[in-house]
Amino acid sequence: MDNILSQLTRDFELDTFFKRFVRQFDNDETFANKLWVELHEAYTAKGRHYHNLSHLVHMIEETTTVLSQINDLDTLLCSIFYHDIIYSVKRQDNEEKSADLGIQRALDIGLGVESAKLCHKQILATKSHSLSDDRDTNYLCDIDLSVLGAKPEVYQNYTVAIRKEYSIYPGFLYKKGRRKVLKHFLEMDYIFKTELFREKYEEKALKNLQAELKTLYR
């Protein structure tokens, strides 16, 4: 744990960080490399313009800002790594499939049964982003959505990337679906479930979402 914590607080290469995470559970280098190849191939697949390795890096960087608030960092990191490993705009069960693979890999790595179950629960939570009774799960969801509260130009790049991922759909269908997603967030009592992320990003996120929503009626 100490090694992972120290590496989280400085610049890192994602492949090195992931392999070090895996190997802290007494796994050999070959096994860690095998899991990295699987992860890398998934997140660099054709059509991944947002849900890619850069998204994972961003989430880990956000995690460094709340380390003192996390109860089980190993499980949270596992959930981050695997929460979007299965991703296709053509299917509705990405989170479920990712959670199923996530729990298996958590067990393979050596996190233990209870941590693996929590990993499964956390990944599933990224589908609805509803308030959880588990604080780490709330932090995972907030970390996942932190881009919503980014600077307008960063948020704009995010929306462009999402549109590219859904490029197989014509404009009128994409706008309809995207409006539904944005309204889902705007109708929540709060987008961010933790006080720290709410104070940091809630107001900016509301402005970004409302601004994008207006463009979807043109």
C-alpha cells in the first residue's frame, strides 16, 4: 500500500503503475504484463475517443486529491482500471460486463473475495451514478464524472470525443440520446455525491451541462 500511495503522489507512466499495482500482491512479472496487455488492448480499441487510457490517467490524478478520504485504495484502483474495460456504444450492458470482468480480475490479482465483490459493486455504480451507502463508491462515481466540472474548453473537447464515439448514429438520434443523458444529471439533487467534489465541481458542471443542452436543440 505504501508503495502505491507514494507513486500516486508523483508523475507516473500508466503501464508501470498498473503493473506495480498488480505485483504488490506477490504476482510475477509475466502475469502483470499479461493483464496490462489485456487492459491496453481494451482501452485503445478503435473508436475509443474518450473512454480510453487518458480517461484512466485523469481518474487516477483526481484520486490523488482525495487519498486521505479513501478507505480501500486497492479496491478503488481496481475499479478504476476495469470500470470501462468493456465499452461499446451499441450495447446497454457495458457496466455489467465490465463489473463481471472486474470482479474476476480482482480475484486473480489477489484482492480477496470481499474486495472483489466491492469492486463489482463500484463498477456497477458508474452506470446510474446514484448515491451509495459506501463512501469509496461515491468517490469513484465523482472521480468518473469530474470532467463535467472541467473548464469550458476541456468540457468542449470531452463532448467532441463523446460524439466521435457515437459517430455511427445520425445527428438527430445522437442529440435525442445525449439530451436524455444530460437531463438525467441535471435532474439529480446533486451531480456529485461527496462534499469535496460538490464544492469543487458542482457549479461548473451545471453550467457546462446546461450550455451543451442548449446546443442539442439546434
